[in-house]
Amino acid sequence: MLSANRAASQIGTQSYEELLLPADRANVRAWLMGAVAQQVPHGGQSALAHPVQGRLQAAWTVLPIVEAQQTVGLYLIARNLAVEESPPPDDELREVKELLESVFRYTKDAIVLFDPNGVVLRVNEAFERIFGYERSELMGRWLPVTPEFEVVAVQTQFNKLIQEGHSYTEHETRKLCKDGRLLDTLVTLSPIKNRDGQVVAVTGIVRDLTESKTTQQLLVQTEKLSVAGQLAAGVAHEIRNPLTALKGFVQLMEGGAVAKEPYLRVMASELNRIELITNELLMLAKPQAHSVKVQDVGAILLEVIALFETQAILRDVQVIAELERDLPPFACDENQLKQVFINFLKNALEAMPAGGRIDIALWHDGDLIRVSFADQGGGIAPELLTRVGEPFFTTKEKGTGLGFMVCKQIIENHHGEIRIESVVGAGTTIEVLLPL
């Protein structure tokens, strides 16, 4: 404890833990650890053993002090709930106000205060510095830092927060600076309620992720160098084999004593194999042009299903699609997402050479859009399932193992996740999770 206000000093304890009952200490420690780790306010209620007033029920608030993206301290506020109806003395109100003003003014994160209609009431200096706006440019208007492709989704989420009164925490998104730059940010929205539980204002805390993203990109580059070593060995093996065959056939044909036609067919097949591997390597390695717009995921999925209708009929495969309607708008690259869906549906068809059924589902689950592809193929053994995604590992006779790596890269670029479940003899289910 570095400092305390007058009310805390009068208690005379050296540590906040001296005021807590043993059963409540773990909870309060968890609030402290949460505030340190997540750098957002935490708190709750617990009993408090006051040396003069005896046992009280208190409400705790833990406010992190953040400098250079590091938590350097905590403000710990305890309020006696038994006297909540009685207004605190003017000097205590002043102390709390000064404390909150200090947090508002000196934190490194951008803070904005909205009214229930989304109109800006206040912003701190960090907000002006990060986004390049003067305070006077923002007062009394909707915040201009939301990109056009996210406006509908942000308005929907804000209205939901006002109606339900729940916080919207740690959502990673991109915000627009005054000079037109798009900034990677982490956003937390929290409602402020009156005594009747009605939301009267909303606080927004926006953290600039530029520095952490740069560090993350360096780590990704390091990982890519590691993967490059694996790819080099795989490429040498995958391409050397068909090249050896081609070289042998050329030598045979140079002798002129054999029929060329059978060898030409085999050589064409081997060349196609090399071309396939090269194309998928290029797809994996080259930077993908990211054209992000608000899209209807259901419409994208229906287009992909339509592409495979004839192939499914020829393979005696029934495709059953259960797609939820009126999904929230989703900002994505349509072509890249379509590429992922094509890959997974193609894999499901190829997993059932004797026919069967593919179930495709699309639904909204909280802050996620979920898409699943379930086939009735032979499944993947557990010891092989852990290797899915490795360079050149494949369970298909003519696969390269690179398609899944490309899909994984695309979904990660959309901040999503791919999950796989498989049972030998029963089939495989691939699920794509896309955060709104």
C-alpha cells in the first residue's frame, strides 16, 4: 500500500487483507489479479471486518493504473453498502472525483463517455493523441472513428448494451484515425446505471494495439522462418520424386526404342503434380490482398454449395444445409472466405467416394458466427488428427497438405478459429468460428 485516503487511514490497518474475512480473501485477490492482467476495472461484494463498526457488507472496485501498456499500480475502493442511501460527505465525494479524474486524465488508453444515444460527452487527452481529433471536434456527435464497413455492427452492439445493460469487453477491432489510418484496437464498453438500474451513460476504453501487433508480427515472421525449414524439406521430397521420374522417362525416350505415348501421359501427370504443389505454396506464401466489406455469410455459403451441386449428385452425396437467417452483418473478405468454404466442402465430398451425407450448418452464437461441415467419411485417427495443418501432411492420396494451412491462415486473418473433430468410421466435422 503506497497511499490511502482519509477514510482508509482512520481504520489504521497496513493491508487491505486485514479487513477481509478468510473466506473472502481469494475473491478479492482474483479481482486484483484480473485488473492487473486485463487492465480493466474489476470488483464485487464481500464482507469487511471493520475494527470499530464491526462486520460490514462492502462493494469493492479495483481500477488499474496503466503506463506504457503495463499495469504499474491499482486503486482499491471499498464502499459500505449499509450506508449507500446516505450521501457521502463532501470531502469524500471530492476525493473520489479527483481520483477518477486522475485516472481519466493520465491513463494511456483512450477513454470516451457517451450518452444513451451514442453522442460523445467527454474524451480524454489520450483519445485526442491516439486518433488525432481535437476535443471540440467530437463533442455532441457520433464518434467518427468507426470505419464505414463496421458502422451497422457497432450501432447494433451499442443498442444491445443500452437495452440489456451488460458490458462489451475486450473486442478486437479496427478504428479510423482523423488522417485516414486504420488502427488495430481493443475496445471495452461499460454501462453506467442510475439507482433504478437504467443506463444513463456508457464509457468506452480503447487500447491502441499497434505496438503489440508489431511484436506479434515479429513473432509470426520468426514462426514463418521455422515453418520455412519444414517446407524446404517437404518441397525437396514432394518435387524431387516426380522430377526423378521425368528425368528417367526423358532418358528412355532419347534412346528412341520405346513408344512415347504411355510415357507422355505419365510425364503430364507428374508435371501437374509439381504445378499443384507450386500453386499451393504460392497461395500460402504470398501476402493476400485483404478486401474487407460487410457481407452476408449465408449468401456466400449458398454460392459455394451451388458450385458443388452437380458433383454431389454424381458422387451420390446428399448435401443438407441448415442456415440461420438474419445473421448479424460480418466484415470479411468474400473471396477468401469462399475459398475456405470451397476447400472444406471439397474435402467432405472426397472423403465419401461411396456416397453419403454432408451436413452444413450456419448459426449465430453470442459474439460468434459458426459454420460447420460434417461428413460421413472414414474419419481421421487421433494420432493423425494432431498432425493436420503440418506442411505436406495429408490423409488424401493426391493431396498436398497445404490447403488446410491456407484456410487456417485466412481464418486467423479474420481473427477466427478452426476446430476439427473426427471419429474413425463415423466421419469428420470441421467448424469455423468467426468473431463479430
